Amino acid sequence: MSITDRDWRLFLGLRETARERFAEDTLSQVLAICLDENRSTVEREQALAELTRQREQEQAALFGDHRRRTATLCLHFLRHLGLVRDHELKGFSLAVRRTISADI
């Protein structure tokens, strides 16, 4: 689904907000691993390496595709993951909001 210029501009701004939230969540997870005294230093290093691989894949999937025709799908996933709040979608057109709310 292609979106209007207005929806596209809203998407770009909200995408940056979601990216910031994603980064905050990643850093929170990193901190939790670093402070986990139940793991050895090597185990924490391995956990950090695994988290880094996982988050890089998620980041690429969520923020790597920067096209209008995939914007609604991206918004759907960002909303599902809690990176976009329902109240932040109010400015979008009804067509976009319906698409985002649909179960995919």
C-alpha cells in the first residue's frame, strides 16, 4: 500500500522515535547482561555477542527498508513490538490506521 505525502512525513518522524526506543531497549538489555553477577565474565561476553547479533538483525528488519510501499507494514510491526504507541498513530489517515491495526 502506498501512502500519502502527509502519512509519509508522519511515518518518518515516528520511525525516528521508534528507532530511539529500540536503541534505549538495546542498551537496557546490555546493561542487564553486564550487571548479571550470576554469570561469569565469559558468559556475559558471550551473551552480549549474541544480543548484538540478534539486535542487528532486528534493527535491519525494522529500520533497513525505507520505502513508502512498506511503511504501513513497518508501522504494524513497530506497533506490535511496542516501539510505537497507539496514541501516536492518531494523525495518520484512516486507511493507514486500519492497515496498521489489521492482523497480518
